[in-house]
Amino acid sequence: MADRLSEDGWRELGYVYVNIDDCWASMDRDKQGRLQADPKRFPGGIAKLAQYMHDRGLKLGIYGDMGTHTCGGYPGTTLDLIETDAQTFADWQVDMFKFDGCYSNSSEKALGYPRMSKALNATGRPIAYSCSWPAYQGGLPPKVNYTQLGEICNLWRNYGDIQDSWDSVLGISDWFYENQDVVGPAAGPGKWNDPDMLVIGDFGLSVDQSRSQMALWAIMAAPLFMSNDLRTISSEARAILQNKMIISISQDPMGVQGKRLLKEKNGIDVYWRPLSDNTSALVFFSRRHDMPYRYQTSLSKLNYTTGSYKMFEVFTENAATLKDTSEFVVSVNPTGVVMFYVSAPSVRRHQFR
Amino acid sequence: MADRLSEDGWRELGYVYVNIDDCWASMDRDKQGRLQADPKRFPGGIAKLAQYMHDRGLKLGIYGDMGTHTCGGYPGTTLDLIETDAQTFADWQVDMFKFDGCYSNSSEKALGYPRMSKALNATGRPIAYSCSWPAYQGGLPPKVNYTQLGEICNLWRNYGDIQDSWDSVLGISDWFYENQDVVGPAAGPGKWNDPDMLVIGDFGLSVDQSRSQMALWAIMAAPLFMSNDLRTISSEARAILQNKMIISISQDPMGVQGKRLLKEKNGIDVYWRPLSDNTSALVFFSRRHDMPYRYQTSLSKLNYTTGSYKMFEVFTENAATLKDTSEFVVSVNPTGVVMFYVSAPSVRRHQFR
């Protein structure tokens, strides 16, 4: 996968992290009590793997678990081992660390997640810190303290694991947008809600559904982790994952998480995300299962201020200039999206002579 | 669509019926009490449209409803109008007739469906007769009499309408296979269970799911009605719908409906259909949503008799020769299939000297 990322144009688009999930470790710690890699799966060890990534301009992410065991039954990180394990990952030159939460109770998590944050920082190595903590606490206040999460974690999993099916993608998306007023404000540069991986290019999504996941994740300012096999990816999936305009919307430096504006009875949802320089993104999504639906609206109906706007559809690359009051129609495929990048408003001012 | 069918290689594969569903009719019958086409949608009338099809080697199907109104509110065919409407369709040179069942009760259906069969036969024109009757009666005995259906109808809808989603495809497939011992024996040449249209090439199925619908419908000996736009079909969907080996399995002249042999706890189902000349088809389907699953079996475990068999995988066109006792492994994608055409057994007999 690292070779594909570096050779097939992914790295330049920002896909630079290669993340190992559970089951990488040996069942036993070494004599010094340190985690060690499974010698069969990683005969050269994790440090060598990290070097392989760095040699290609990539970064390595690794996985651990706050608890006695990982979810897969491998050695966990109990409270007394947090500093040891943080130092091990730093020694290996790891760049991201996901801290899962199987086999620990709420009190241990409340101690362990902040302590790991301090321990990672104390190593002096920049390691992006992904916390599964909120997903284990139901994802919502008062059990989850998003202010604290933003201070100690760079990203966090709020909700259950994604599966390779449209039901799963839509269920997760709906959870995040239904709770957008609670979870949305928690996000910003360096601190992100993580609705889990993209399943584009796997086996369960149609082309329209793949576009929808990409669009809904970009509006959500979600981290974009791929889960597919880059060696066998279809051209359609590649085009979606490598769409520069969507990636640029997703990675907007202002880092404001977008929201659902409308959930219409006709099955059309409208999503919006404010972007840098007074630009924005708009997504029209269809929950229908019958036919493409022609949805009519105008920018002023979507709370845009007076002015004229350039709109670029990100998949077709069609462009148009529209006044805020101009009615327009988008044809949205079943389970599909139409997604626009919208320029800043251009206002014709009163002319003084 | 007719032009595409005749020019893009569909007709030669057997896709010859162009079927109009509800909403084709004018809201009013003519002065003689006959149905007439909506003059806006069909300015030339249905007879001209039928001629257009026939000129291209195609056939025309039309829709009616046993009841006071069609499901969409257009004029229905009450008991007193059955002979009139059958004669109208024959006069128009129609080739298939679907008789829906909105706005009538069970007693009226019990009279109307057989009467329409007689009326169509009495016209002297061969018109394939599709009955929605069983779908309105729950699809199962004792409310549904499959012996009678086989005598009066050429195909029948047993179950609800399909939608453009994987949930819908799988739900329908599961209903037919769960009731295979009841509905399967009803099928045979000239009398078919109809699980509704293929939604391959629409918006809701992944490539793997599209292959699965094609395979599961072929094992079921289901009529293959497409629902997609042939002008904009993707190359992947076209390849699946135009797969000659699957079409040949689907259209096997023996006309025996296949069945599910196994529903494994690991999420793999095995389906089998006996075909002419002692050949057969096998489908391995995965209900999983995680990763491709390697399923190991042998032909003898699937009730094949002693001998060696040639197996052709219909999508990859890979071929192999296997003894009944040889173990083999198929890798089945999530929501996908691996489908084999299996030759007749070749048995090495004892040599007398």
C-alpha cells in the first residue's frame, strides 16, 4: 500500500498516513515490558516499517488499547504502562497513534486518555493522537466532554465502527448530522470528529453511494482514511477519492465542520460547510430509491446573502454563475449527491460619480 | 430504449420485450368503452408503438389492473371489461400483458385472473400473461394456488415491488429461497416465478451486488427484466447483463428453478440449479460486510455424484477440472458471488479386459 500511495498520485493529494490497526503486536511484551511486533507479520519490526514509510514521504500510524487487552485480545496498555508504550512508539518513529478502549472501565478511561496525551507530548515526537474514548461513552454529553477531548486528542471516534455497506455509511452520517449542534462545534484545526473510514473502493457501495460518502465526509470535516485495496481499485473509485476539489473542501484550513441545513419530506437533504475566504460547499443528497429527483431551490433560500456566486459542481466540473435569488434545479440520483463549491459573493455596489 | 436494444447487442441475447408499466393510459375510455393511450405520451397510440418494436425484432408489453383503477389511478379493468381489454391489446398487437391487482378484492381477483387468461387466449394472439395476483394474496398457499397459476399465467409476481437498493434485492431473494420448497416446484417452461426487475445499472448497487442479483435471479429461473437507462449504462453493468454464460444458465430449456443448498454461519450461502444435459450451476454468495471470505468445500459435499467435473467461473471465465471429492476454495467478496457452470460428470468406468 505504501508503494501505491507514493507511486500512484495519492501522497501528493494528502493521503500520507498508513495506519496499522489491531493485531500487529506479539502476544507477549519483551523483557523490559515493552510492546513488540508479531515477528511473523513484521519480521523487521515497526521501526523499520516506519523508516520505509518515511523514505517514501509517508507516515506510519499504529494502534493500542486503553485496557488489559486490545479488542482482538492482544496486549493492552494499562494505566501503569502508558508512559512505556508512548515512549516505545516515539522510539519507533511512529506518526499517529489510535488508542482503542476495550477491556477498561469508565474511570480507567478517564485517567488513561489524558495521561496518554501527556505521555505522547512528553516524548517530544509529534504523534497525532486518535482517541476512541467518546465512542465507548455513547458519543454525547454529559458522558463525553468535547472541550477536554479537543485539548488532549487530535481526532476521536464518536460512534460505532463502519461496515462496508450503504446502511452503515448512512447510519453513521445520520448520527453525526443529527447531533451536529453537539459534536460540530468540537471540531477545528488539530481536533476532529472521526466518523470512521471511507469504504469507497471496497465491495458494498455503488458509484453514487461512493460519491455520497466522500461528499458527506468532506462537509463533516472528517479525516479521510481509505480502507480499500489500492492495487485493485476501480477507476470510478479512484476518481472519487482523488477528486481535488472535494479534497480541498475537506481539508479547508478554517476547519469548520459543516452541517445539514434541510431534510426535506421529498427525500432531499441539503448540507453546507463554510470555507475559507468566504467560500462554501453545498451538497444535495437524495434518500430516495426510485429515480433521479429534480430539486429546485435558490441560494437565498439556503441562507446565502445578496450577491452573485460562481458554483462549480465537483464531479461533473460544470460551472455556473447565479444570483442569490436565482432559482435553479439539481437532479439528484437515488442515494447520490450533487456537490458544489461556491465562491464568495460578488456584490455590485452603488456607483458614486 | 428500443433502439438501444436492437442496436447495442441486447436483442440477440434475448432481451426482446419492452414493457410499459402503469400510467400509459388516458384517464378516459373511448366511446366504445376501450382503453386508449395518453395522447401526450403516446401520440401515435400503442398499435404504432408495437409496430415500431416489431420492425426491430422486439416485442411490446403493456400493463393493466384487475380492479376499478390501476395503482396509479388510471382506468382499471373490472370483470365486465376483461374481454374488451384483452381484445384491445390483441388488436394493438401487444405481446405481453401484466395484470396488476389494485382496487379489487380477493373474490374479484379469483374470478378476474382466470377470466383474463381465457380472454387473452380467445383473441388468438400469443400474449405472455403476467399475473400480480399472488403478490396480493401473500404469495403462499393456501391463499395462493400455484397449480392454478401455472395453468393460467406465464409468469407471476409473488412478492412486493423491488427498490433500487441492496436491502431490497437481498430481502426479495431471501423470501424466494426461504420459500423455495413451496414456490420452486411451481416454475417450469412457460410458467415462472417473477421476483421483479433487475436493478443492475441503476443507482443503488455496487458491482459485486449487481453480480449477485444476476446470479441469484439466474439460479431462480427468474425472468430477466432490466430497469436501467440503456443510453447511459456503465461498462461494468453492461458486462454483467450481457454475460452469455449467465444468460444461458438463466434461460436453460429444462426450466427447473434452483435452490439454496446451504446457509452457513460464516455468512456464505450456496445455491444450485440443475440444468439440461446433466449440467448445473453453483453460486457461492457472501452475506458478510468485512472482507473477502475464503470458503472451502468439495462437489461431493454439495451432493454431486462420483466423477470429475469441468467448472467455469462465469465472471472471470476461469476454468478447472475437479473430482467430486477434491477440496477447493472460493474467495467470495462481501455481498458478492462466485458462480460456476458445472459440466456433466465424467466417470472413468472399470476396464474389462
